[in-house]
Amino acid sequence: AQSVTQLDSHVSVSEGTPVLLRCNYSSSYSPSLFWYVQHPNKGLQLLLKYTSAATLVKGINGFEAEFKKSETSFHLTKPSAHMSDAAEYFCVVRENTGFQKLVFGTGTRLLVSP
Amino acid sequence: GAVVSQHPSWVICKSGTSVKIECRSLDFQATTMFWYRQFPKQSLMLMATSNEGSKATYEQGVEKDKFLINHASLTLSTLTVTSAHPEDSSFYICSAGRDRGYEQYFGPGTRLTVT
């Protein structure tokens, strides 16, 4: 079965400093990986996705992630945090068989201080 | 494009009553819809997968008689929580997809509070 592990439940940064949210995956097949963001009491917004094309994936709002097969990682980064980035971030792997189920990580709460 | 709506966005009901949540794909035909549940400060857990015109497939541990899912058309799926209890209070999120869910689009969620 496929799974993802988000290594940090909370990450705190200052506005203007880099953001790193860590995610490791486990998959028997070539995975499809996603990062979603969820603001309080809101639905999910897709930040970016990896589907076996370029290993460095650029997303919305300045976020990017790099797929590293040797490390089974898909870490999310942003060069400079903004106050509006404060939210919950989910790393997700998709089962590329059958009904294409999504398996969510436990989430990382990003806190941004002024 | 690819907009998914949910109705209602927030509902309060009394213990023992049933509540229905709608999930609609507004600008595309969704062959597959997924229902998730999210407890406060936790991740999303898949409850069930439904294909238009067929019975839903429930994840292990999800009571199919309690959480009734109907995917009656290519744009509408409903989740009915029957005989709701306070422990059913949660955030319910649907997603709609084409091609058995290859591309999934999420609704804004419905917060259910059972008193």
C-alpha cells in the first residue's frame, strides 16, 4: 500500500524566510504526488503535483517541490514566507490503479510570524 | 473550470436525526466521487468512493448503513448521515473526478455538528 509521512506536525518561520515542509513517500509503483493547502475551515487547494514528468515541480504562490526517488522524498519549499501562507499543508500520494484513491499525510501546520 | 460545490456548508442537527450533504460538479461530468471525513486538527480519511449509477465502495471501518451514498447522476452525489450522533460531528469533504478519479477536484467541505 502507498503512504506518505509528513515529518513535522508544526513548522514555524518568520515572514520573509524560507519554508521547508518535509514529506517522504512509500510506493510500490511510480507514484503521483501532490501538495494541498487548507486554510482554516476551508476546502483544499492544490499547490502542485508530480506525475512522472520533471522532478522539480513548480506550483502556485511561489511554492515548489522536488521529487527525489533515491530519497523517497517530495519536500515542499518556498524561498520567502508570507503571512498568508499560514495554513495546514498535506502531502498526498495517489494510487495509480483502480479508482485512483488519494492517501493523505497527517498534515503540517505552517505558522508564520511577523 | 472544474468547480465542485457542497451544500450545505454548515449544518447543525439533533442527535438521532438524519442529514443529507450534496456534492455537485458544476462544469464537468464526474464519473467518480469521493467522500472524506476530517476530524479537528487531523488529516482527511477516505470514507467511500462512488461511481455514477453503481453502489459506493466503502473503506474498511466505515458503516455503510450509517453513511448512505448516492451517486445518481454525473454531477451529483449525496452523503446521508443517518441517525446522527455527536461523534459524527466532523468536516465532510467531497471530491469529484473524471477517469476514475485521475484528476480530482475538491469541494469546500461541510461542517456537521450534532447536538
